[in-house]
Amino acid sequence: KNNSPATVNITSIVYQRDFFFQVFPQKGIGSGFIINAEGDIITNNHVIAGSKNITVTMSDQKTYKATVAGVDRRSDLAILHINADKKLPHVTLGNSDDLVVGQKVLAIGNPFGLEGTLTTGIVSSLNRSLQNEDGNNLEGLIQTDAAINPGNSGGPMFNSRGEVIGINTAIYSPQNRGEAGSIGIGFAIPINRAK
């Protein structure tokens, strides 16, 4: 019951320069999840990389300014912190070492800015490798057919007991003859790496 309220929308503002060297803000949207009542949040590093202003929106639409508590660029992980005036709902972390191919998984996130979207699927493969945008190889990933769309990055992947076993991080969507979109292959970072 706490898993949906504990999944948050993360908006980051990155300032970039255009061709004429004028600075303009660019908004990024991703997901994250609260791991304790004090307001620590796990997300992907690429969701917040280079950002000066990070806003976390809860399921009740209350917003908080977030600070970066730590990053691991090689693993594409980040921990944020928000100061709330109350104890926050949080997820339970599971054990990703126990995963098996064919196991049911659920992903919650904010694809396309739509809050609290739930998708289901199975673990398609384990120990996959993928190169991220920075050229780093992400190793030991969980491959799933659960729909992971833009905005789901950094959101939680749960087992059927409602425990977080992964962090949604990427989709594989090759463009072929003008067709684009998910072809049913998503990847998640095992939660034990974040631990």
C-alpha cells in the first residue's frame, strides 16, 4: 500500500548553451522512490546529472526541493534527500540475488509525466550488459518485458511481494524504417548494487 505513494516524480533543470552560446533551461523528468521515512530517495544518475534545481513531487502533488546526497556515475545511481515536515511513506528493499528468469515483476513510474503508472511483466534475462549515454558499461542488469517508458527511469521494479528488486534504467528501442518505440525490452539495475 505504500509503494505507489513512495514512488515520486523527479523534475530537474539543466542549463545548456545553444548554437549562439545563449543559456537556456532544459527540463528533465524521471522517477525515484523513497527508501526511508527521513526522505532519502534512490533514482538514476542520468535523471539528475548536471542539474542545479531538482524538484520531487509526491503522489499527493506536494513538492520538495531535493539535494544530491551521493552519486555513482558508473552504476548510474543517485541518492537524493528531501526535508519533509512528516514521516514519509517508503518502500521495502528486497534481494535481487534471488531473482529467477520467468519471475513476475511490476514497475511503477511516471512515464511521459503521467503519475503512478503500473506495468507488469517477467524477468526475461539476468546479468545483461548495456552501454549508457556516458559510454560506461552497466553490468549485471535485469532484463524485463515490463513496459519501461521515458520518465520511468529511476523508478522501482518490484517482485510480487512488493519489495524493490531493481531500479528501472533503460529501454531498448531501435529505430527501423521510421518506426520507433519500445519493443518490449527494458533494463533495471539490481537493488543489491544500490544497497
